[in-house]
Amino acid sequence: MTMPPTFGPSSVADAQADLHVREQDAICVNESALRQPWWHDLKYAAWGVLFGIVFVKAEIISWFRIQEMFRFESFHMYGVIGTAVLVGMLSIWLIKRTKVRTVHGEEIHIPRKTFNKGQVYGALLFGLGWAITGACPGPLFAQMGAGFGVVSVTFLSAVAGTWVYGLVRERLPH
């Protein structure tokens, strides 16, 4: 009788190596090994819908608001982005200070990030795309949900860009 294949690291050294690799590519490395039924993911869809409603009501998905921001004609978007940055900073400070754990009891590990020139190129490309299309990844879904069908072109372009990045990632200046 053969043993079923195992997934994930098989030793502590492998676990550390796996964590280091995931820290380089992922936003969140505190992934639980628990397997749950597909319907457990519906809570994320509900939160996404709620988040989309907030985006619509706050006019974050408005192409005109985004153009006002890039033309320095209105503080609205800068206020939203600044508030998000402050909430993020406060949240990370609280997580580190209180040593909060995930809902599965895992320690939250926030790795140190190192600066590289590829981030500048990526930020310029991201900002240019945002200014031209009036959509970044978060509001993009809210715009489609609000019925702006033309945004599907931007969505498909974002998917294609992500796919191309995956193909050429190793040759880019990281």
C-alpha cells in the first residue's frame, strides 16, 4: 500500500524555506492548513458585496472623482486613500503590539519588505493605467457590479497583464 502524497513542507527546515518563498510573493502568508467546504467562502463574497456598496456610495468608483484626483482638483480621493493608509498603519501596530492571532490560532507574521527598483516601475505602470482607465483593482469589480459594462475591457486587460507578468517575472528588475 502506498502513502498518499503530502502537500506542504515535510520538515521544519522545509517549512521555513516555504515561508520565505511565500513571503516574497504573497500578501498573506498565514494560510491555514484547514480544508473547508466551498460554501465557507461565501462569507468572502458577502464582504465583497458590502465593500462594493461602500465603494459606490463613497464615489470611489467614479471615473470623474479619479480624474479629479490626478488633476489635483479635489481632495476626496486623497482623503479616502489617506484614511485607508492610517487605518492600515494603526491595524498593523495593534496586531504587533497585542500579538493577535488568526481565527485558527496561528501567529500573524508580517515579514520585512525590502525596496527594489522594480517597485518604482510597477508603481508608475499601475498609476498610468489607473489614470487612463479610472479603475484600480478594488473599484474595478465595484464598477462592473454597478453596471458599467465597458469596464470589462479594463478587467480583461488587468487579467492579461497579470498573466504576462507571471510569464516574464523572472526577467524583470526585482
